Amino acid sequence: MSTLAEFLPLGVIMFACGVTFLGGFVKGAVGFAMPLIMISGMGILIDPKLVVAGIIFPIVVSNFWQVLHAGLVPAGEAIKEHWRYVLVVCVMILISAQFLTLIPTDAMFVILGVPVVALCLIQLLGWRPRIAPRFRRMFEWGAGFLAGTLGGLAGTWGPPTVLYLLALDTPRARQMAVQGVIYGSGSVMLLLGHLQSGILNAQTWKLSALLVLPALMGMWLGFKLGDRFDQDRFRRMTLLVLVVAGANLVRRGLMG
């Protein structure tokens, strides 16, 4: 059986662990952005399809920890209220994941980078959609379709979910529980989808498994320290860094 070090240099593996630790810390502190940080960070040195494989196990484990941290009762209420969105996100992740192996490497950099830049800029600019109650059901299906498609291809459906919750004026205190449910269920579908697509295979699962520990260590620290600093300022700084990192992925895709 081949080892992880046979197809990734030790320095690159350590770099991936460091990026994952940072992503876990941000997720623990503000509740989102770990996949964005892992994708934009690891994509600097690692093939984009391997990056998508690498984020799968850390996403699954960290999202279920987020659900438990927020509480099972709020999680049940979140499922009851947002089941349509959760359903379509999960279905679209399964479907779109099957197309990932057909995409050339240069195009993958663009596919990973453009959503990172666009969605982070939207949040930095403070734009939030406003949805009238009579259009809520249509909006749930449409937003879920977009988020699930991005999730299967790029491994991240967090920013569309944040915008979805803002559009529905979800109270901030409830957002952590709702996000945990949506991210947790979607991450299971991402795992199943890429087992089927072949992205997660006998070689790539080792990187993904290795990254679980730094992700959890980062989340633990984020939970501990998250209340000690200005979360809004920290969130904006995180988004600015992600815009730069995402733009670099787009540059690599366009310049080859």
C-alpha cells in the first residue's frame, strides 16, 4: 500500500496541515470559511482535485462537531424550518460531484477561485438579498440549487448559505445551529458523491484523514478564543485574505 509521502512531499503535507489548522480556527471562531481557506490556501501548492479530496473528512467531522456545539434541539428545529434548502443542497452536491473528474486542471483553478472571490466580495460589500414571504419557497429551491452545485464542484456551499440565512433574517443566535445542520448534511453528501466520482480514492483519502486532526485542533482553539476579539473585524480580515487567495487561483487557471 502506497504512503502519502510517496505522492506529496513532506513540506507540502505540513503546509496543508497548517492551512487546515488556520481554517479550523476561523470556523471555530466565526462559524464558517474552513473549506474556503483550505481550498484557496492548499490550492497554491496542490492539484485542485486533490485539494477537494483533502477537505472532505475534515469538513464532515468539523461540521458534526459544530452541530453538537450548537445543541441537538436547535439542530432539530433548523431541519424542520429549512428542510427544503437542505434537501436540494444535498441532492445537487451528489449530482454535481460526478462531473468534477471531467474538468481540466486549469479550469478547476477558475472554478475554485471565482466563487471564493465573488462570494467574499459580496459579504465584504454588505449586500444582502431581501426576500418577500410569498417568494420564500421559490428562493429556498433556487438558493439550494446554487449552493449544492458549488458544493459538489468546489467543496464549499458556506457563503451561499450565509446569504440565504441573511435573506431570511435568521437571528444571529440561530445561525450557528442552522449552518451546522446544512454543512453537516451537505458534507456527508460530499463524501458519498466523491466516493462515487473517484475523487476520494485509495490514495487521496490518506491526505483527507491526516487533515482531520489539525482541523479539530484549530476549531477547539477557535471555540476557546472566539469571544475574546471583535468577530466582525476578524471576519472582514478573513474575507479580505480569501479574496486575494481566490484571485491567485483564478490567475493560475487563466495563465496556465
